[in-house]
Amino acid sequence: EDAKYIKRRVKSGSIDVHPNETALIVNYEVEAIILGEAENPVLSDKKNCQKIIRLKSLNKNSDCAALAREVVTKCSLIHPSKVGDVEHLIYFLQSRKENAFTDGMLNISQTCGSESPQSASTTQCSEKATFANLEQYVELLYEDLNDKVKGASLIMQLSRDNDNLEELARNEGVLSALARVLREDYKRSLDLSTTIVSIFHSFSQFSQFHPLILQYKIGSLSIGIIEFELQRYTQWKSELTFTRGREAIPASRLPVPKSARAGGQPGSADRRRSSTPSPGVNSSERKRLSLIPAPKTAVATQRCPSTPDEESAHKKFNAMVTKQDRLLRVSFSSGSLDVAENLKVEDKIRKRNVVAMLVQCLDRCTLPLLCIIAKFLTKLSIRVENKDEMANLNVIEKLPKLLQLNNFELENATLTLLFNLTFDISLRDKMVKVGFLQKLASLLNDERHLSIILKILYHLSMDDRVKAMFTFTNCLQKLIKMLISYDPKCDDYLTLVALSMNVALNQRCAETMCDNGNLEHLKQRALAYQDPLLMKVLRNLSTHDTTKKYFLAFAEDLLQILPTCQNDDFLLESTGILANLPLHEINIDELVRKHSTLEWLQSNLAAGRGEDDFMLEVVMLTAAVAADEHCADSLCELEIVLSLIELLKRKQEDDEIVLQIIFTFYQVSRHNNPRMYLIKKTDAVDYLIDLMNDKNLQIRRVCDACIDLIKEEDPEYEERVKAEKFQSHNAHWLAMVENKALETSLSSLPDYREAIPHYDLNQSLLLQAGPHVSLNNVEDIEIISNNTHSEDGSRPLSRYDSEGDDISESLIIPRTKTVNNDDAVRNALRNLVIADDPADTHHYFHIETPSTQVSMN
């Protein structure tokens, strides 16, 4: 009632080209506003509209600039400032029209990686589809086969426009008819199947239409179509092979014509048998050579369709395979898109053996189909069960040819699949056997694939035996160049460094990486950028005996960095490199004094507050420095040895640190004056004696070696060591006997195995004896035989029997009195006879207790 005026506003939008016609599309917005008497807005509405400007006069000789100015002048929706944009779009239309004349837009090569899934049926219907005739197209689906193909092709034209998909999705009759025809007639026509599957493929590209795909069971239909087509392909191939085998007679079975016999025309014989010599050869020699059968591969490699029927069958077979590849590509493409969104669909199609179908199709030669298959396999390979099935089907052996077709999309999809498969150790071994390592190394020059190739090579380099194979490729030289030139902020830099660290652990690879001055360039870049990652690579390179000599040249540069470096990671790696080097081969005493290295070691060891990794490297560097006699004297003067002892007390649970500290003592004890300092002014020897019985084998070995040097200097330690070893040996034996005796005495009790833990002989015997087995408590122990070598002796033979005779004699006491029932457990320790029971599978001693030794009341 209040409405009085209607105001109309037009707002121009973007300009684009028409997808099919030679025309421009002008987008604009119309806003209608209803105004009241006071010109106040009462109601408003907006609508997006399009105007199509057809350029009928456009041809290859048209002036694009003049035509653009004419369009802007006549169309009020285009602002004059957009003349340049209109000229560009007209030029694009002109170029597209020229290409249509010359190349043909509809005849897309089957080897093009970007071929549209709907291109299979574009040549079957030249009629232009309109949405108004949709009902007529649906009626064609109920006619004969040719009409069904025509109707489906027209509907497919409509489905190409994404704006029509929502309208088609709301028309249940169209989709139901298409699904019905596909289900009933997919075996009758490849073109019909390809067209209908392409229509549903257009819907599958958008997740909001996936429920429609599931509703009409297009995924299940696609799998059924794929199964049928693969079976039909096998049948075609067998028929073609049978036809060739029937028409082609092996050369060895051909009758020799008269012209090829002796006295015949040599020329005709030459045309019939490739093994027949030239006319200059005599008849006897010709006869001898004619009896030699031709190689089997010669007939196969030179065999080609020779008869018109065979050639016609071969062409027909290729044409059918080309159509079939289009259908398979569209079917697999729809399935892969569904898998990306719905894991339940993946489980269903996996149960339909889709992995085997995909692997079987890898033998095809159509690039678009191979791209889809590689991408589909990549998605499926994320699941372990799919990966295992691919391994059983030998998918690795079929992938090399995909990298030889020089197609970027296919190569990228194949490399992504390989990366997923490299997480399996057995598949990595197959990749190396097939020869992927050499191929991947050759692809490193392509920057487009560099990221994924570095990741694959990193996984392959995790196997020690594969590291050595890198020396047979040009990969190492490329890695060094990339390490020197790459920006540390690059995304692939971490992968590059990780790969270089792995291969640097192999001696042959390390030698190759250090040649030709590469080590000097790496060192300069690492020091210039203070890059700890590069230092990690250098540290791995320095672990080999054959490469350490290269690092001695810049040991001084690293020593100079230690006192002033503020980067903890860089400092850790620098210390580790120095610790790996034989510093005693250079004038290390002068260098450490020049750069105050010993003072730096003293401050870090005295504080002992750093991370365990850093403290370990400091101790190892101290050991490397101590190999020099003058430096060892300085270590004693600066009381660095005392700091090591204090660190040993704090880190006694860390076997690695303990081992390196003991090794440092060994390095110090190799020199006379430092060895006397170690004996006289420190208690390091006491710790070494205690650690002789450590559970760690390496620690025991280093302790023994160090004590051997000390015993040469001070013989009194030899007797002390023997007594310590004897006491430890017998203490372990007594603990074992007591544990077994208690088990025997408690065997009659319920749940006795839970009452006391078993003595596991697999565990280390290097445990300190408790007070209950001390040699001082001898009242409860009775020795049956004084002869330690007796077969019925009460303990195992000792390695120190000759030195321990006096100790054994002091332990002989009279037999104790008979015990009562309350002391049955302790009396079970008396007069034990230990024998090995071969039938005992629990690795325990079998203990026999003579009844005459223990009396029970």
C-alpha cells in the first residue's frame, strides 16, 4: 500500500568467454528497490544475470582491438575502461577458433594426460544439447541401442556444465533411467557404458553429490564393469594370439622350397631363410647352415602381421582396447574420488578385489589410464592390508615402465605410490633389486620431483646394505652439490640432510663424498652459517678411519670455535667431530694451549650441568686429547682427572658415560707420569676395581686393560685384584646355591614359586653378594671335600685355585650338629652335590641332597 516508486540498479560484473560458442558472457547484478512516498526503501531484491554477446563476424583475420571497441560502445554493461580486457578475451576466442579448425578440439589425443573423461562420446552426437529437451533425451534411453547412446551423449553434454548438475540431481527420473541402462546394457556397448559412467563421474567430483552415487550403486556397477572388461580383454588377447599362432607357421617347420635346395636359385633362398648365406657360399656350406635352427627370439622380434586378415584383426583389437581404456579410466576415476571421501566405500571396493584389478591394468599403455591407476593405488596403499596385497601381486616389478614414459603427471603419481610403499622393508628390497635406485638418482635433476625423490631415497638409505649401492650412481655428487648450494630454510633441506647423514655412515660413500675438494666446501659453508645440520653430516663422515685424515686439516678451526660458540647444537657436533679424530697425530699440545681448550674442558667437566649428550662428547674429546703425553700431563695438572671422577660418581647409571670416562683413564695410564698421578693422588684405581665386575662387557674389558697397565707400575694391586675376583666369584656361586636350595625346600609349600623369585642364570652373575652369603658366616656351611678339583666338590672350579688354596683351607670346619624341622631351610644348604641335568630345559642346576647329610625329626 505504501509502494509508490520502483528503483532499478544495475551493477556490472566480470566478463568471460563462452565455453562452446564464439561469444562473450557479461555478468551483472540487478537490484530492484520499492520506495515509499517519502522515497524510503520498502522492499528490495537482487538477481544475478548474464548477457551473451555473440561475435558472428569473428574470424582469423579480424581486428581484435577494433572489435573490442565496438563491443564496449554497443554494450552499456561494459565500462570503457575494460576495453583491454575485452580485447584479450576476443583474442582468446580467435585463437581457440583457429585451433578448432586446425587441430580439432574434439579429437583429443589418447596420450594426453589431461584428457577429459567425457571425451569418449563427443564425436557420437553432433547435436547441441539443451536443457529444455531433457525429457526427449530420457525417452531415447528406452529405444534401441543406437538411440540409447545418442540420448546418453546429449545428457552428458548437459552434465559438463557444473551449473546443470544440481538440476539434474533433482530429476530422479533421469538418474534412475541412466542407472538402469548402465546396469542392463553395459555388456552390449563400450560407448554407452563410457558415456553413462562419465555422467556420474561429473557428479562424483563434488562431495555433495556423493550420496547420489551411493544411492544408485554406481561404485558397485563400476567394479562390475571393470571385472567384465578385464575378462573380455583377456579373451580378446587369447583369440588374437590363437589367430596368429594358427596362421603363422614357425620358420623351423617351413618346408624348404626347391629354390632353396642345392642347385636352386640362391636369391630366393636368401629371401626365405635369414640363416642362408650369400650366393658366394658353396652348396655344401649352404646345406650345413640350413640345418641350424633359427633363434626363438628372432621369429618373435621380427614377427608382424603379414596377412590382410591378421592385420585387420590387429587393428580391430587396438581400436577396442582404446575404447576399453577410456571406460576403465572413467570407472577408476569415479572410484578413486569416492575413496577420498568415504572410508566405508574403500572397504567395500577392497573386498571386491579392486587392488588386483588395478595392478592388472598396469600392463596397459594409455597414459591417462595409467595416471588414474597410479593415483588410485596411492590412495589405497595407505591401508596396510592393501599394501600387503600389492606386495603379493608384485606391483613393484610393474612400476619401472611408468617412469620411462616421460609424462610428468604419471611420474609424480608413480613416485608418490613408491613413497608410500617404501615404509615396508620387503618392498624396499624389491625396489633395489628392480633397479629403482639408479632411476631415482637420474631423476634428481628434475626439480619438480626433487622433494618426493629425496624422501624415497631417504627410506632406501635406512638399510645398511643399500647405502653401499649409492656409490654406483651419481647420487652422491648431486647430494654434495645440493648441500653446498641449498638454502637452509628450504622445505626439502631437512630431508636432504637426513639422506646425507645416512649415506655418510657408509665408508665407501663417505670416501666419495670427501673427494674432489667437497669436504672443504662443506666445512666452509658449515662454519660460515653455523649450521648444526651440516655439522651432523661432517660428524658422520669423520667416523671412518679412511676419512679422519681429511678432517685433521681443519681441527684447529674447530678448536678455535669451542670456547666462543653460543649455538649449543653446533657446539655439540663440533665437539663430536674432534672426539672422532686421532688428535695425537698432530701438534695437539700446542693447539690446545693456543686456544685454551683444556680450560674449556675443565670448566665444562667441573660444572657437569650440561645435557648428557654434550657431557659424553666432552669426555670423549678429553680421551682423544689424553692420547698425547704432554696433554695428559696437563690434564693431571689442571685436575681434570678429578673432575672426571666426580662425574663418574654422578653418572654411574649411564653406561656410555662410565665407559668413556674409564677409557679416558686408560689413555692417561698409558703414560708414565700421568699413570703415577692416577695411582698416588686419586682414587680412580678403586673405582676401576669395583667396575671389574660390572654387568656391561665393554666396561669390564676396558677396566681389565687399564688395571693391567696399573699392575705393571705397582705390583701390590695384582694381589688385590686376584682377591677381589676370587671373592666375587665365590659370592656369586654361594648366592646361586642358596637360591636353588631355598627353592627345593619350599617346593612342598603351596604357591612356592610365587613366594621367592627364581635365580635366572641368563642374567649377569656380576652382582654384589649380600651379608647372608658372606664368608664370615661359615657356621651354617659344611664343606664335603677339601679338594677343589674333586668331582663331588661343593663349588665350581675357580680360575684362581692356585692362589686361593690357603683361603679354602681356612674354611674347613667340623660338621655341624643335626638340625630340627624349624631349620630345614637353612640345613638344606649343607653338603650339596651339584650336577648338570641335561634334561633340565629351564637352565637351572639340578641339586641332589643326600639324605644322610640332613636329618629331620
